[in-house]
Amino acid sequence: MQDYRDAIEGAQEGDVIDPFRLEVPGLPGVGKWVVAKLIEVSAGGEWTLDDVREHFRLQIQQDKTIQKIVDDLREATFIDVRLESGSVTG
């Protein structure tokens, strides 16, 4: 989380943050690049029950959307497997 804090320090709502690198935990030397847009700035503090509900509602909605896309891709993908005569031994 400190990497994110360092990257967005001084940014304003609506700013696009320049690319910054994050290390992948448990894999020294392996990282990923992040480009972020700061949507909203709010005061820190404890999460309320409504915050947690909204977080999980959005996560479930995103998961369902991803699953729908995967299902649509599976349905739209046609795979034809043909074995040549004599290529199967038994």
C-alpha cells in the first residue's frame, strides 16, 4: 500500500497517475506496472458497514460481469478436433 501512497501523493481528483512499478509479493525482482486515475479523495478512517456492503456489492457485480464475458466467449468459440485415419494406435 505504501507504493500506492507514494505514487498518488499530491495528486488531485481526476488526475491520471504516471506509471509506477509494484513488486509482486513473494517473487523478488518480479513486478508489474500500474497506471491509475484518482477518482475520489476522502478522509481516512474506519470503514462503516455501508462502506463494506458497497465494496462487496461492487465486487460481486464485477465478478458476475467477468463470468458473463467468459461464458459468452466459451459459447462463441468453436473447436473442431479431427483425427487423421491411422493416427490413433491401440
